[in-house]
Amino acid sequence: MPAPCGKGNLIRPGPRLTSMKHNLFFFPAGRIIARMAIYQTERGHQEPFSIQFSVFLANRVGQLRELLTLLSDNNISLLGCSMVDSCDWSVVRVVTDDPNKAREKLKQRGMPFTESMILLAVLEEDDTLSHITELLMRAEINLVFAYPLTIQRNNHPVMALHVDDDVLASHLLTRHGLTLLGREDLADPTGRI
């Protein structure tokens, strides 16, 4: 175990990584080291964060279909998707119900990707997103990007939020009564997302 560094302890993430302040990057020959903090979700388990994969695809016909087929052929549900493209490359951001399996399949296929922790906020009222942005602005937390997921929680939409300080944002939003979902919420075997 590495020695403490800065404000938090550095740890080697195991199979049950609970949260992270910075993005995770997959480097085939490297190890990942991240800060860890522990929080609770509405269902009483740890991890009010989810993992988003940013998959880099050549801007050619059929590349998106290849990614989506890879997920569906391996029984990985796509819960959210956002695309940003340029002349040569596209970045497809995806949230799945099984990030460990998705990571394994992306590595096997040799698709370049990065991982980052995102917050999944349940929009329980019409003005919830506006309220979230106001809270983040007051705390000087930058909302880098956001996009809706295809799932709902108790008939309310869910938004993926990537902020520049996910730990502080998580504390802030939950302290103000907002519901955040974790990875276990996405993999609910009963289907009651």
C-alpha cells in the first residue's frame, strides 16, 4: 500500500472501488492508483458514483455499431450514451449496467477507452436540474458535461453528471436532499431501477 499523499490516502483499487476524485485511465502495462472516500447511496450501500467509459472510435461507418454489438452480444445493457465527434475521431461516452464486464470486453476487443466516475442524479422535480446547477455554481464546482440516461428511478429521469470534484459534489447534492444512484442501483436484479 502506498504511503499517504496530500489530503487523501492513495490506494490500489480492488474489485470494490468505492469512489474516486480523479479519472481512471486504462493503460495496458500500468497500474491505476486513486484517492478513495466512502459514502452511502439511498439503498444504504457504498458508491454513489457510477463508471462512464469514453470509447474512442475512428470516425468511419460502422464503428458505433461495432461498439453497440460488442455490448449487446455480451449481455451488457447500455443505460446511457453521449457522442462527441471531430473530423477523425468520435468519443462515445457510455454507462452500462455491468462496468466490470464492459471493461473486460473493451480491453479484449482492443478499443481505446478511458474511465471516469460520474454522478447519477435522479430528477425528481421539474426544476431539479436547475437546482443542481445552482448548487454546483454556488460551490464553484464545474459541471463538465451532462446527459440523460435511458433508465428511470421511480418514474423519474436520471442524468449523468461529470463534475470537476465528484466527492464535494456528492456531499453537496445529498446534503440538499437529492438522490444519487450508485453502480449497484444500475445492476438491480429485480429490475426496479
